Amino acid sequence: MAAPQEILYADLDLNLTPHPVTGDVVVKTGAGAITQALKTVVQTNFFERPFHSDVGADLRAQMFELFSPIVAKAIERNVRRCVDNDEKRAQLLKLVVDERRAQNGVRVQITYQPLHLVTPVTVDLFLKRVR
């Protein structure tokens, strides 16, 4: 009887780090690939991807609002929708949005369960207000 195959998630490293021996671009696998994809899709704004105008969390729209519980819920709703719709390899377990007034930004903590993997992974994003 054949053993079930493990599903391998792989993406190119967006830092374009060269492999020390071969010089090729390093490939991220497993939870690292999913984490990189989550960071990318959450930081994407609407209409940034051609022919896929609804991909992303569109957080730039909320970054210059006065932070309130309503804005925190809007950010949470957008990130939740983004993870559920745009990243099919992860199941969202917990989402925390905190204002960081001293650093002039918002911390978003995403805890997700990679599909076909056992351990949950936590990703911390710091969204800074830039002009």
C-alpha cells in the first residue's frame, strides 16, 4: 500500500536571495511559503493586480483614518475576507488588530492553520502610515 504523499507548498523568495552554492533564487516551502503569500496579499490594495481588482485587503484606505474601534473592525473584516478568499492554503484561527500610537501604525497578528500541516503559525505584520 502506497503512503499518502505530503503536499508541498512552494513559492519563490520575494527577497530574491541567491542560493549560496548554486546562485539560483531560493524557494520557500511549507509554512514559509504560505506566510509570505499572506503578507503579500494582505498588503495588496484593490486594483493593484491587473484583471483581479478585488484581490487584497485594501488597508491603505483605513491607515489615515483616526483609529477607533470602528476602524479596527474594518481592518479586521478586510483582513479576514482577504485570507478567506485569496489564500486557500490557510485556515484563519485568530486575528488581532492593535493600534501602536507611539510607532504611528497598526499591528496585525494573524494566526492560521496551514492545510495539511499540523502546527498553527502566527504572523505579525506592522502597518505603518506613510505619506
